[in-house]
Amino acid sequence: MKPLDENAMAARLAQDIPDGAYVNLGIGLPNKVAHFVPEGREVMYHTENGLLGVGPAPATGEEDPELIDASKKFVTMVPGAALFDHPLAFSMMRGNHLSIAVLGAYQVAENGDLANWATLEQSFPPAVGGAMDLVAGVPQIFVLMRHTARDGSPKLLKRCSYPLTGAGVVTRVYTDLCVLEVTPEGFRLVDLAPGNRLEEVQSVTEARILT
């Protein structure tokens, strides 16, 4: 199989964000999406620590220690950006004021269940963050993640085995191997990463992939 690198994964997801959208980017890999606004579109990226209008990472030497995202990574601001406190940031998240949230995940089930805050391993303490607020208050949840865990085990499952962040909340899943839509019937293939075959991707996916 030929997995995409992280930048290609983020760029693929960015293609599906419509012009004029307000989008929260979760910690980790989802933050890379801010680098890939398609030409001709205006997208306002939101971070839960109080910035609407997140831009790409600054050039080396031009970092502003007062401008960071929820991952504590340096960011820039796009024209029209706004700064505010945590209560207002979370009101936007909870109050259906954002269009899309892009989150990472440990597991996603074929019915749209999301597990991204805790595993069953003692060495990885749980970290809720703002994910539960986002899945409760944002109408579209895009998951950006590697297709399998580090040990090669499936992350796209019939049912999640980890504690849920939200039940039936995921809209789409973007992995290094494919893009899947969550439908009432289960995962439906949108497209495959170049150079991959459905049979190969299915072999590392517990849930059935519909076409």
C-alpha cells in the first residue's frame, strides 16, 4: 500500500471545506489543515484557546510567543482574525456557530461513533480537551487520522472498544489510505489515495467498506 504523508492528508481534507466555512482544528495532525486553504476560498479556522482566523505557521525567526494554537504551536493570523477568551471560544463550539470540526481519533466505528479522548492503556492518561464540546455543538465532524494504529491494528471498526467521545457524530473520515463517508449503512468509499486498491485497504479495516 502507498499511504499519504501528513501534509497530503491535510491537503486532501482541505479540498472538502467549502468557501466561507468556520472550522475548528483539533490538536495534532488536524492543525496542518490550516496550511492548505484551496485557492479562491476564504476559510476561517478556529482554535479553542481563543483565535478565529488561524493562519499558517510563521517563518523561522518570526514567531510571536503570544500567538499559539491549542497545541501550543506558533501560528499566524489571517486578515479579519479575532482574539477572545476561552468562554467565548467554547460558546462558539457549543452553540452551533462553527461549520466543521476536524479532529483526530483513536477509533471510529461504522455508525459514526468517535473515540478520541482515552485508551485502555495506563501509560496514556485520558485527555478530554474540547472534543466533547465540539461533537455536541458542531454539525459536521471530519476525522483526520492514520488508517491503522502503530502496531498495525485497525482503527476503523464495527464498534469502538475505547470510551466514546460522542455517539454517531462523525461525518467523514480522512486517512492516509482513503476517504470514507459515514452513512446509515456504514462506511462508504469516497476515494482511495493514489496507488491503493480497495481490496488492500479493506484488509486493514475491520468494518466493511461500501462502494
